[in-house]
Amino acid sequence: MRFYAVIFVYVVILIAIVSSVHAETFMNGMEINDSRLVKSLTLKISDEGTIQVTSGHLKWVKINITVPQKAVNQQVSYSDELVQDEIGNNFVYIYNENPLSNTVNYLSETYVIVNSQVTTSIPSSYTISLDAKRYLLATKNIQSDNDDIKDLAESITRGSQSDFEKVAKLAIWVNEYLTYDLAYSNVILDAVSVLNTKAGVCAEYTTLFVALSRASDIPARYVSGFAYGDNGWEEHAYSEVYLGKWVPVDALWLEVGNLDATHIRYTVQLDNQVKNDVKVYGSDLGEIVWVKDDKTINTVSVSYVDYISDFYFGASTLEVEPGDDIIFYAKIPQDDYRVLDLSMQPCLSDSAILIIDEKEKRVIIEAGSNDKIVYWVGHVSDNLAKNMVYTCPVTFNSRFLENRVVDVVISYQNKSSVVLNPFVSKPVINLGDQQEIVVGLKRFSGNDPISIGIVSSDYFDEGMVDLSLGSEKDVIFMFKPKHLGENNVVVYSSTGDIRMVSFDVVEKGSVYIESLEYDEIIRVNEASSINITIVNDKASDETVKLFYGTSIETLDVPSNSLIVVEYVVDTSVVGTTIEAVKITGQGIIDAEYVDIIVYDIPLLAYDYSYDYSLMKLSFVILVESDYAENLVVSIDGVSSGHESVLGAHTFSFDVVPGAYDVALLWEDRGGNLYSDELGIVVGSENIIAKIIRLITEFIERI
């Protein structure tokens, strides 16, 4: 990404067209060896530049410089006054009044202590805050409402069992889909263009990721700053997603849920444009040029994290014959949230001794889950010399994990041999049910104990079996699969044999809105709430998003259970509200509607008039505040009514002049009954008025 120097010019006579200089970044201080492992940094950052107006009288200059932001993991002290934008980003504010010349130099210094970010917990249920909701909106350059982006986001995240898994899948997809290309360093592409171009730098990776995240109903914001890359300190962009709290995601370097301390957080944005700006005021101004805009980052101190060593790495056997197979596996504790790249590298030789399927693997780690199981299948070449003993070191590598090496010894020998005959008891099972794998064993040679094990993407088990020569035995493994669809399980033995069995896991049940409990009619400003009952009769826990009004809440619904969520109803405005209550999740969508009437007490005012020609009394009622329901007016035993009145309504009665009692009955929309009584007098028509009326009627007839 790139900070662009944007200049706003206020002049008395002339507005000049402005050119800006290419910003440069310099570095001093300690060298950083492995930026991805940096735990803490202390930095001194200097921003130095020059603004020049080629002619005219310059009265003042105001410069806003983007600087590192104070954050939970970032302590910052500034040498100058600060101003904030509408999002809350800090800018160093430099003001120079009546400068001695039209060339204005500036220098601002910032001291920063940055700590790495490690996410160890994410709320299982949370409401998306008002501040976070703005980062769900599509913008000019981040078109999360584009149909192609929405469809793509849905297909990438399909099958995810948590919002973090969705985020990780999106970041992995972007990382693998785009090609890093420095040709895009000085351009700004929107998300749709990035999708079509399939290339870019950090800004493009971040732009596309943010769009896909927002399209998945996960708030995401664009973060600009600096990071330490292959060429030292470089302008950089990454993102943060809201999962009950802000979680970092660098789609380019695939740091998801964790972020090394070389990421200096400058500004957060709704869109993907970042700027410094300057405002100048004067008269007869010529061209305004940002002559210099340089940054020097001095690394004062640096510390590194230790490699993670608390994991197990092993193999089904380390002594094999040519043609045998080996299972290598790792059991990794899930203590935080991250994406791990894992690699298995066999020994190198002119001709392959050991071939490993799919050497590189990428896994998603989520805190609180059982150990992550990762396995590789190795095949020993059967084209090896019979009179040789081969030792093949196999190396397990990862960016964050301690490297491990095991030596595989290969030779022709009189070793134990067995035949494996595994089968599953049920080719199709429901999620949450136990699967039984029966491994039939028959021994052909040897008499030492044999290790038998199974491994899959979410389960590992192993045990020793004593089996005499020529005998047979069944070994049974029981476990609960966690993943829908086809499940593959590798059955192996320490004798170098492996077999694969498969079965399908299907899901029964559903997640749905069982009921909505609420008051259908509520008096204005009266406290009221709606209870939403959500049922999960699946065998697995489910995460859903609940939408009601302007509220978006992420909820964890345990298997075979129900939860009740209470929302306060807004009763501040009189009227009828029809609101959708919707839940969405992986393969989940359900909606119900609430129809709430908020009412007020109707206020009635009265007036009447009498038509002597027709001998009719017009009784006018003006209803304000809210509807008067079932309004009845009774005069002299005669009643007239109307079902619902708001505003003016006239009731007519045939009466002769005289005194009358008027009775009124009505209800509010809540069904509460009201009444009133009054007396009215219709006087006799005076003689002058009667003459005028008769003359008028005569003229109208002729």
C-alpha cells in the first residue's frame, strides 16, 4: 500500500494544480532477523518533509501526518499536537503561521513500543457493536455487496464450524489465489478489479479479503501501516475482523489471529485509501509542491518469541524395508488462534529413498479444541540395494513450531509381517454418533509385539498387540467423527503396512426459531421485550448469527438444546412495526416476523354546529395523539359510531333545537375503555337569521 500526499488549497486569487513527491522510508538501528517471530519492538519514527509554494504570499500552512495509533498492543508518544478524523485515527497536526518563506519544513518524532498480538480466546456469543457495524458496509472500493464476491465468500466458507474458521478460510483462499506483483505498488484497485486481475501487493490482498469478510457478515476494517519485509521497513496493509473483539488478519503473510510485532498500526479505514494532507492559505499562490515526505524508522530494541515445543511428532515405525509405508503424524495443542504452515521434508539423494505425499500442509488452529492431528503418508522406495542399510532423516518444519527430525532406517531384514484387513461397521453415520473400525490382523512372520493405529484429520489412537505366528485377531477402535461428508481414516501398523477406510458422516436435525414471545400491543415508552427461542436438535454445536432490527448477534447453540435470547423492544415511537427475526449459519437459515403495535392514549376535542334548514346536528370530534377505536357518540338515545378515528370526524344527528346530553365511549389501541359526557344546547333560530336563510334558499332554487 501507499500513503498518498493529498493537498487542499485555499487561496484568495488562484488555485494551483499540485504535484506530490514520492515518499521514501529509511531505517536505522538494530537488524531484524526473522520478522514473523518478533515479540516486541521499540522504535523511534521521524517524519521529515518540505512543503513549497512557488510564488505568492503564504499566510499559513496546516499539515496532518499519519502516525502510529495507540492500541492495546501499541504504546505511542508524540512530539506534536494531535487531531482525529471521524473514525478516531490520530494525526500529528503541524501549524505554521506567517512563515518566513514559501518553503516550509517540518519534523515530527514518534516513539512506539509494539507487542505481537496473540488471540487466545474469542467469545462464543457476542453482539456486533455499533462501531463495528460500519465495517459491514460496502464502499466504493470494497464492494462486498457485489454478487460475485458474495457467492464466492459463501462457497469458500461452506462447511465452516466457527466464524474464525470462515475468516481463516477466506485469508487462505486470498493468499493462494493472488500472485504477489510489485507492479501494483502505486495503484489503488477495488475488490472486483483485484478479483479479476488475480495479482497485487498487500493492499490488494487486504482489499479482497475485507470484501469477502464483509460479504460473510463479518465486520472487517482496512488497516494501513508499516511492517518489516524482505527489503526492510515497508508500507503495509492488513486487516482486522470483529469476532466479539478485533482480531488481526494479514492475508499476504497469512498471520491470522496472531500478528508479529513488526506490524505498526497507523490508521483504520472503511475503504482502502490512506493519505497525508496539507492545507495552505494565502494570495497569488503559485504551484504548491510537497517537495519531500520522508520517514525514518529507527529500531531501538527487538525481542523474539520462542518456538513452540509443546507438541508431539512421531511415526508409525522408524525401521522399515524397501516398499513399506510409514505414517508420520503431529499432535499440536490448540492454545491460540492461527494458521500454521507445516512441512515434511525427507532426505535428499540422487534417487528418491522416501517419498512423502503432500509435503506441505496448511491447518487452522482454534484455541479450546482438542489437539490438532496432522498426518503424512510416506512410501519407501522398493528399488534399493539389498546389501545396504539406509538412514533417511525426515524433518518436520513450521514457522512457529520447533523443528523436529526423525531418522528412518531402511534395510532388508527378517522383520514381522502382518496382513491388515480393516472395515467400518457403518458406511454412513450421523454426526455425533460413534463409528467403529474393526481391524482384522493375521500374522505371517515374527513374534514381537506390533503397534496398530488409526489416524484421521481429527482423531488419533494407537496400541500394542501381541499376536503369535499364524494367528488372527480383531482390534476395534471407537471414536466420534467431527466432520461432515467423506471421512478418510488411515489404518497402519509398525510393520510398514497401511490401509485406508472411508465412510460418510451426515447430519440430522436442524437449527430453527421455535417461538417468538412478545407483547403485540404496547403503550408508548412502556418497558417490553421479545424472547426468541432458538432450537438446535443437531448432534453438533452450531454458531449462528441472529438478526433483529439493527442488532446482529453471534450465538453459540449447543447440540440438542435450546437457548432463549431476550431483546428490548423500542417503544419510543407510536406506530406499527413489522420486523424480521432471522438466523443464519452454515447451511442454516430461518426467519419469523414480529408485528408490534406501539400505541398512545388518544386525546379528544369536541365541537358542534346545527343546520336549521336540514334540522341536523353535526358533532365534530378531533382525535389527536393516536387512534380512538370503536368510538361511539350518543345524543338523546340515538348512537352513531366509527371503528377507528384519527384526526377530525363528524357525526350527524336529526334533532330539533333544545338541550341535549352527549355521551361518548371509545377505546385506545390497547383495548382500554374511556368515556366522557357533556351537555350542549341548540338554540332557536333568531328571526333575522331565519329571514336571511329563507331568502338564500329561495334564490338558490330559482
